[in-house]
Amino acid sequence: MIQNPKISSFLEMGYFIDYPKQTINFPDKIEPLDQKGVSQTELFMTVRQKLLKAFDQGFAPGQICVVPLSGGCDSRAILGGLLQFTEASNIMTYTYGSPGSYDYEIGGQVAREIGVENIRIDLNKYRFSVNELIEVSKRMDHQTHMFFHAPLGFVEREFKEAVHWSGFLGDVIAGSHIGGELTKSLDEARERFFVKNQFLKGDDNFYLSDSRQYASECLRYASPDHGFLTFEEPLDMMNRQDKYVAPHVMLNGFEHRAPFNDPALIKFFLGLTAEQKRNQKFFYEFLMWWKPSLFDLPVKGMMGYPLGVAEWKPKMRKKWLKLRHKMGLKKDPNINYFDLSNRFIDDPELKTMVKGQLVDLQRRQILDDFSPLKIWEEHQRRVMDHTQLIQGLFSLEIHLKAGKTL
């Protein structure tokens, strides 16, 4: 068993919970939005004004703009905003992942419909190297898992001098984490946070010591003065978004713009009612009002349907895809990343690279009586699927090689 709580927490959650950097530009105070006598259209106009102001603050004439374009709403909203400041010919986009996934296919479709250049990178064919991944680790402050990030070699080669426009935080402030019933206490919210943030699941947790106390002590909490209206939002934003998502999607070494990370926008959206935020209801309605042609195209979160479709349609498609996936008839299009489980076994180059890092990690003697090579061999013989644990251990060794201290 791995006794070090910091290592156990990293393997369980997929990121180091003690990360001190704060990326989110919180307003001084969150307050309920005064909507008395204000129409829906007036609220939409207010959001549009605040959003375009955030774009204006980051845009300059002659700027080369690049947008990582997925199948979701946030990157598409960024694209729509930029098109109000510059021509489509001045915007480049790229999409990475696995062919057949919503992110990969819809991102390309949106780019074609709008008329912006789009380069698609099939991660199944991308060749990673230890040196590139060590550089990735440095660019993300040694924070998160390898293989989920943008392919650095490609991005560096194609877009090094561009300004990278990110949809970071859009869905979060709009309510993507507010679905069912809200928690009624900080303790309840913290427990739910840990459950939702558990990357390593199943029997492989047996190899880890209980790191919950350590992780709880490392969490950042909002003070009463912040005025948050829910327990969920500050826990997620101050921890998962700041410590996992931000270093993951906005690698150091590039010039980034994140219009949704604007204090005025954050204050507006977090001030909406729970009903308006639940499942991003208000945000989706705003997007359909602001850019109807853009959001009449398929959306990943709607299971490939456009926004505004009848609720039963994406629900039925989700059930159908789950059934087909269980029957082994179809890959889940919601999963954009390549099949690490089989590539750890069938891809000779990746297999050699990963095993080599596990050998080096075992030599460090920091994992007590736990043997990375034992679970590697079990995975190779298909005795058990240890994909997530292997990915975490591999990432840990890359971070250590890149200068991470424990």
C-alpha cells in the first residue's frame, strides 16, 4: 500500500490538491442578482455587454487568434465572440481527440460551417515522447495527468506566436455543477466534492492509503465575506478549476485569454438563482438568443443534438449509447481520448515508454511495498484493467523528472 497521503491523493484525484496558484479572478463579493422588473431579454443584453467587454479587453487589431474547438458550448461561444471583433480568416482553430467522438467530429463541423480554419489531431496517431511530456509537466506546473492535455509539440509548432482564446470557466459559472438538489452544509458539499473528484475508482483504490484528511486540509474554502450562494460553487472553483482544469487547459508558455474568467461575468452568473443555473438553463437560453446559427449545430452536452431540442431526445440517445457500449457494439462518442487501456498493451512504442517510467518510479522507493511493475504485468496479461492507476503512476514519474518535489 502507498502510505504517502500526497501521492495517494494525486493518484485518487488526478491532481495535486495542495497547489497554491489561483487563476480565477473572483469578484470582491457574490450577491443575488436583482431581477425585479427585469425581462429575460434585458438580462441577455446585460450578459452580452459584459461578455463583449471581456473580449474587448483581450483583443487587439492584428492579433492572431487560435481557439481550441471542441463539441461543447464554451469554445463555440469564444469563437462567436471573436467573430464580432475580427474576420474568420484571422481565426485558427484546432481540435484534438479520437475520430468518432463528439468533441472531434462536432468541433470540425462547427469550424466548417463558420468558415474558420480547423486542424484536427487524431491522438490515436500522435506519438508522445518522454521529453515532450516532461516539458508538458513543466508547462502545467507538475499538476495533472498526462495524455489528457493538448499535444504540445503540435501546438508549439503551429501556434506558438498566437493568442490562445479559451472557454475556461464558462460552463462552471453557468451552472454545470448544479444539477440535482443542492447541498445544505459545507460538510455535505465537501463529501460530494470528493466523490465527484475521484478519478481512480474501483479495486485499485485498495493500493492507496486514506488521504481524505490530508486532502480536506489542502482544500481552499470561501470566506463568508465572499457571499457565495451555494456550497458547491466555491469548492469546485477554488479547487478543481484552479488546481486541475486551469493548469491543464492553459499551459504556461503561451499567451492566453479566457473571457469567462472575468469578475463582472462571474459575479453576474453566480448571482443567478439556482433554477436559472441548474443544468446551465439560463446560459443555454442566452446562447440561443445571442448566436442562434452557431447553437443550432450539434452540441456534445446534448448528445449531438442542438441546444433547445426536446429533453427526451438526448436522454434517450444517452441510454441507447450506453446499451450499445455494454454490448461492445459502439465506442462511447462522449469519450474523446484514445483507448489507453489497449494502447498500453498493443502499442509497442507507448508500451516501452510507459513501462520505462514505471521502472524508474519503482527505483525511487517512495511507494513503500507497492510495486508498479506488478500491476503493469497484471494489466499486460489482462488479469485486471489498471489503466487509471498506470496513467497516474506514469504521470507522477514524469512530474518528478520535471522537477516536482513531494
